[in-house]
Amino acid sequence: MRDLPPVTTPNKRPMKLNTLVTLMVYSVTGCILLVIFALYFAQITKATRDGVRDTALAVARTLADSPAVIHGLSLPPQSNIIQPVALAVMQRNNLLFAVVTDMHGIRYSHPDSTLLGKAFIGDDLRPALKDKENVAINHGVLDEALRVFTPVYNAQRQQIGVVAVGISLQKVEQQIARNRWDAIWLVLFSALLGALGAWGLVRMLKRVLFGLEPYQISALLEQRQAMLHSLREGVIAVDRQGHVTMVNHAARQILNISGDALHDAPLLANLREVLRSGQPRQDQKLNCHGRLLLCNTLPVWSDNQLMGAITTFRDKTEISQLMQRMDGMANYLDALRTHSHEFMNKLHVILGLLNMKHYDQLERYVLLTANSWQNDIGAIQRTVKSPVVAGFLLGKINRARELGYSLTLAAESDVPDNPDEKQVTGLITILGNLIENALDAMAAQPEGEINLLLHYQNGWLSVEVSDDGPGIDPQDLSAIFNKGFSTKGENRGVGLFLARQQTESLGGEIAVESEPGVFTQFFVQIPWECERKIA
């Protein structure tokens, strides 16, 4: 995969993968961090203010329970008993003020001693004078502050005054600002981790994608799909678990797959066996649903790891048909060439007889030649209108004659031309295997005869092939069409199997009759879409 060809980039270059991933990660991380920061800042602001309020309340309650404050409120403000205690508490707790008033709001303590004996400023004191603690933000003599009020009780639990404690809002904001920086540092640290994560993710994706950009992967995928659909060979791939990952269009046509599922057990078994062993299998023949496939199956390796297996296959039946069609044309040409030489010799004989004026012998010779033509080429041309089938039969007649036997086409035969190449090729396959089977059966005889009848009627072509060979044992009649069955040794028994396979694939029927020592006769019936029916 490292040597993938360069892909032509479009005019408008899309965004690179590292830029795209980085922006996406940063955008998502940034949004999340902003939300976290907002929530965290709201929480720390509330927590800080609550903490300051609770601290101020604790100081105010402690001061309200002080014996010096309780005793001082029973004396005039000028007694100067509460002022030293309040100043000490204020300085110790870094407060803006600590003020003690009686039930009339008269100050008994204040950071500014000149204000002692004067009324407290602010309506937020009133709830505390009515035996209720109160928290408020207000601006008094000193500064805007968070102010806490709590009642003061004597020994008889009677309210005798109020303690007011104030904390400057500037100090509260400073404390919130310090906590805010903690949140900012947390966000920055998280952003750094997000950047490192994005960098690592980009490197990993680049390594997995072999350094290709998304638009390059898209182009390669389109090229791959176009290539797979243009192949005439079937292609099936499985992953390392043996699950089918890819089936191209040609494979679906060959195997007649309509949906996504592949139920072809021989092909899948072959793929999984290669996946298990890791060894390729070249030019292997598999029989799938009556079709003979020629398969090449290879394991797929990546970085010394087995990633899956792939098989490419062709329908060998189609290849065999094409070969037989070519053989038929070749036989036709050879027959024409042979008859051409014979005709030239006959012309020389006729010319010699004319020169010698032996007219009686010339007449007999011409009649003999005409009868021979009528028996061979003339009969075939009159009855067989398909040139391919005619050439094939001429070749078989010459082959039978060379072997010392005769192949005769019945005079009542009738084979109209057929534009359907599949049917023509199928007929040649059927006839070729039946005639060769007859010649092979008569091999031990000094002479023999094969009779052939081809007759068309109502869209069907009937074929009869008979010979006077040794016949077939009755117990073997049911097995002669099985692949590999033969009484003549190993590596045989294919011809009749192919004849039946072609007959059934065309939608026809084949049968056989035989009497040992007398004859064997095959009956075939196949559809025949002749030109005059189409017209």
C-alpha cells in the first residue's frame, strides 16, 4: 500500500486532514472548556461570597456572645468597654468594620472613634433590631461592603443590641479574582492537553491512511469501484474473520446473487481455507451450481499480518464454449481447405479426360464427384443454416473418416440459423462431447457408424446421436452423466457431464438408450431461437 500512485488533485484544493482534524478538535474542546469555565466561575463566585458571608456571620455571632459586649451594652457608649474588643476583632479578621449598637441603633464601637454614640446609618439594621439575622450589601460611612447583622442577647435571652460586621466588596472581588485565575489555568492546561491529543490523533490517522488526504482517498475509492465494475472476472474478498467484505458486479452475475448475502459454499470454503493456511491457490477448478469456475485465490498481507483473502474467477464453461466455437470455425476452414485441394485435383482430372476425349469416363467421373459433394458438403449446406454448426460438423465428419469411421447427417435434418450465440455454442458443446464419446466407444472396433439427426420444430431443436458401438452396461446408465465417471480409466468422465450441464443450462433435457453390443443412442432437446421465429 506504500507505493500507491499519486492522485491528481482538483483545481480547488480541499482542506488538509491535519488542518481539518485540528480545527474540529480545537472547536469542540474550546466550546467545552468555555462552558466549563463559565460554570466553574459561577460556582466559585457563589462559593466565595457564601464563604465570606459565613465567615462574617461567625465573627458577628462570636462577638455578640462576648461577655464584654453584653456588659458594655448595659453602660453608656462612652464607657469604652466594647470599642477595644471590636477593634481587636476587626484587625484580627481583616474586616472593614465591627460595629455594636444598642436597641436604638446607637454605636458602641466604630473604626472612627469620633462616631461613637451616633446612630447607625442604613435601613438594613432594622431586621436585626427585630430579632432577625440579616445579610446585605450597602454603602455606609466607610465603603461599600457586605454587611452582616446579628442580635445580642443578655443572660435572660432578651435582645439588648446588634453586632454589625462589614467586609469590603473590593476584598471579596479580589478573592474571587484569585479563584478565577485557578479556573483560567485549568482551562489553559486542558487546552494544552487537547492540542497534544489533536496532534497525536492526526499522526495516528496519517499513519493508518498511509499519508493520504481525504480527497485522495475519495478519488482512489472511486477508481477502485470503477475498476472492479469494469472487470469481467468475478472478485470476492473476505476479512481476517472470513466475513465477505466485497463482491463485484461480475461475481454477482456469474453466481446469480441478487442481494447482499453470498451463499456460495465452495467459494467461501476455498477463501477460508486460504485464509487459514496463508498459501495461495492458482488455477483451481470449482463446481458452483452447475458451473465450472476457474479460480485464483490469494491471501492479503499487510506489515507481515494476514488481513484477509481475495479470489478472482472466470466461468470456465464460457471459456470452453468460446474454445469450442473457435474449434468449429477452425474445422470449417480446414474442411474448406481440404475440399479446395480435392476440387483442384478433380478439375485437373476432368481437364485431362477432356484432352484425351474420353467422354464416357468423364461423364462417370463427374457424376461420382457430384454425388460425393451431395453426400458431404451439399447435404450439410442444405440442412444446416448456421455456418458455425456446419463448419463444426464438417470437421467432425473428416475426423471420423480419418479414424476409419463414418459420420452421417440424416437427410431429414433441419437446423435454421440462430442469432443466440449461447444456444449455438451450447449445441456445439453437446454435439462435440456426444460425437467424441461415440468415437471413443468404437475405438476397439475396426469400423463403425455414427448417425446424427438434427430437427427443429416449434422453437425446439431435437438432437439424436446414435452409434453401433459396444453399448453401455444397464447398471451404469444412471451414472454416465456424473463428473468423473468412466469405465476407461482415471482423469476421464468429463464429456457427458459437460453435455448434460450445457443442456440443463439452456433449459433442455438429455436422455440415453443403449443395448450392450448393439447400439447407443442419445436424445437431446434444447430451445432454439431461430431467425424466422424472431422475425
